[in-house]
Amino acid sequence: MIRSLALVLWVLVVAWCSTAYAMERADLIGKVCGDAAAMGEAGRAMIDIAAEGSPDDRAWAAPIARSVMDRKLSCDATGAVVASADGSVDALTRAARSAADGSRLPLLSLKNRAVFETADAALALRSSPDPARRAAALRTLERQASNLPEQLFETAGRDESNPGLKAQISAVAQGAALNSPDMDKRIAAIGRIASRPDRHALALVGPLTNDPAYGVNTDFRRAVDAASAAIRRGITIGDTLATLYNGLSFASILFMAAIGLAVIFGLMGVINLAQGEFIMLGGYITWLVQEALRLIAPGLLQWYLIIAIPVVFLVTAAIGIVLEAILLRHLYRRPLMSLLATWAVSLFLINLVRVTFGTQNLQFVTPFYVTGGVPVIGDFIFTWNRMFAIAFAVVTLGLTWGLMRLTPLGLNIRAVTQNRTMAGCIGIAVRRVDMLAFGLGSGLAGLAGLALAPIYSVNPQMGQNFVIDSFMVVVLGGVGTIAGTIVAALGIGQINVLIEPLWGAVAAKVIVLLMIIGFLQWRPEGLFAIKGRRK
């Protein structure tokens, strides 16, 4: 008997709650279709639903707020109808029905438009399955975070599954808490903001020195001063690390572009003005590998940069070998003619690529392993695309060093570089060494183009931007030395990155060039000179 009475009571409670629940929703629809004041109340009620409502409430209210903004909700005598691509449904019950004759759009004033825009964003933040939509909604809410319920960001941050978006919600919530009437919450928010020292945090904390509480509340003033100092210190450290990281990234690209030229120039004395075009060819061959994988094996498309490594090296090395055998072999004792010949090859390759592929920048897929980065401190982000270039340069350095030091070909190249005549006298095939060395230098230049593909614009003119820098690295480091190429690339890269923010890229190149000229006046052989190098 007691169990039966309890069951009846439970049914009555559920029925009463359902009736009240339906009445609340009907009242909200009535306000949406009411006058401007009632409509404003409806918008604010939807913001409260986003902050405190159940998932079912949010799922019901979200399309209504969106349809009001899109002007797809119409009011009639029996309620409201939401139009969509799948047909019209009743706003209250979600049952399919059409709007009655004489239906009208709700009156959406400028003030109410702002309210419903906020309601739409708040509901999207809490209920949208799309992370991009939630991120866009958060950007909308951030502009007026201090006027929104604190619980909105607390619950959104608690329920958010995306780590990056969760951190952004937390940051917005902390910014909103700075204007809380509760002083303890304000001080706690200041401390949390100071734990992520960047320029955005400084923009939030810095203006608090003009807050009335700063002059009268000692704890508040102490918290603001300590946070400002910590944030500025973090920004300084982050900027320093970013400069070093960017300089190392630029140096790795310079090294990749110059190491092949160091082998060619050091061995044969040929000023190869087409070296930049081999870099450009490496970028285009990488793109061809990407497109081939897109057609043949789409599942491997994310790995095209790795798959392209042997293809780029072998193809550009083969082109270099053919160029050396057909053209340059006959011009070794005529440096002016070899200079003009490589310049002609440079122009030929540029125009060949321009006619074949066009002049526009190539579009590359960005693989997951070169996408995004890790925030470290301040505004410094450890980006994966630059790390890829640095790691690729380190691997190339290791392989090149091993080839030059641990293989018969490397021994022959070093022997010919030091004394060509004596190397020929002891039986080294000098012509064959020249051919293979030119192919090696061309292949290394092609790999530089591959490393540039994720972070640089690949077009027919891209090689022209690196040939002069490559020569500066080779001449400064000492012709034909790997150690000199490394040190010179690091020095030029870091100096460029330090000077560019102050005086611009053009001034940076001019200053670096003047510094190199001054250094060569004092030490013409460069940083590291090979003993016995052919004069």
C-alpha cells in the first residue's frame, strides 16, 4: 500500500514538473513574440538557461536563439514557428507545422539584437558539438564577459572537452572575475592571470592601477603590483626565447641552403648562381609528391614530407649531375664563363617552372606533426613547423658529416678540395668526384626546399631570396668546411632576427653584409679555413 502511494505521488510530482516546465517554455516563447521589453527579458532568460539550465533546456533554447538572429522564427496566434532546411517546426514542441496566415517576425531592436547575439553565443558555447563554433561563441562572449553570469564560464569550463578551448574559457572567466564586487575573487583572479604571463594578461592587469580599489585596498594594490612585475618578467623571458628560437630556425634554413654550396664552391671553385633554383626545385618536387599521394594513396598524404625526402634528394642530385656533366665540366678553368653559365641555368629553371606551374604560390597540406605548438612562457610558442626545420637540418648535418668523414667518397672529396693535382696523381678520379660532389650539393639544396615547404612561400622566385645569403654563409664560415657553415649560419641567423624588429628586413641584410665585409678584411679565409685549399 505504501509503495503504491509513493508511486502515485511520484507520478503526480513528475506530471506537475512537466506542466510547469512546459508553462515556462511557453512563457518564454510568448515573450519572444511580445514587445521589445518582453523580448529583452526572453534573451536574458536564455543567457540564464545557458549558465544554469539542463542539457535538455539548452538543446531546446539554442535553435530558438539562432533562428531569432537569422530571422527564421515567425510568430502566430498559436505560438512560434522555426523555419529550417528540413522544414518548419513548432518552437515549443518541435513538432512539424507551418506558420499560420498572418504570422509575423518578432520585433528585434538594436538593443535586443545584442542581447540575443549574446544568448546565441552562450548557448552555442554550452551545447554546440563543433569546437570551431564554440571558439567563435567564446570570442563573442569575451567582449562582455564582465556582464555575464559567472556560472556560465564555470560550467562551460568544467564541461569543455577540448584542452585548448578549456584554457581559453578559463582565461575569459578570470578576466571577468576582475570586475567582481567580491574583493577576494578579484585578488584571486589577479593571481591566476599572473600565472600565464603574456601581453593579454598584462592588458588585463595593467589598467587595474587606475581602479579606485588600488588606492584604498592594500591587499589589492600589492596583488596588482606583484602580478604586473611577474607578467613583465615572463614577457621578457618569452621574447628572449622567441628570438633565440626564431634565430635558430632561420639559421637552420640558411645552413640547409648553404651546405650544398659549401661542398660545390669548396671543391670546384664554381660560383653556382643556380643553387637557389635547386632549392626551388626541391619545393616543387615536394609538391608533386604531395599531389601524387593525393591521387594514389590519400591515406599517406599526411606523411608526404617524409616520403618526399629520398625523392627530392635523388631527383635534384640527378639534375645536378647532368648539369655538371653537360655544361660545367668544360668550364672549370674559366671562372667567368662558369659564373655566366650557372646564371643562365638559373634563369632557365625559373622560366621553365613559371611556364609549367605558373607564378602563384603552391598550396601545401599542413601535416599534423607541423601544426600548432606548445605555449612555453610569455608569448613564446614552441611551434612544430619551425622545430621540423631545425630537426631536419640537424639530421642533414649528421648525415653530411658522416658522408664526408666516414665514406670513401667523403675522403676523396676532402682530398680533392685540399689539393686537386696531388689527388689526381695518387689515382683519385677527380672528374668523377666533381660530378658526384656537384650532385651531392644539388641534392642538399633540394632538401632545403623541402624543409622550407611548410613555412615558406614556394614559387618560381623563392630561390633568389637564398642564393646571396648562402654565399655569405659559405664565405664567412670558410669555403668547404661544415663547421664554418654551421657557425656562420647560426651567427647570421641570430643577428638577422635581432635586427629585423628594430630596422626592418632590408636594413638587417645590409648591416649583416657590412659586418661580414668588415670581418673578411681582418680574416679573408673565413672562420674556418681548410689547410692547403686550392687557391
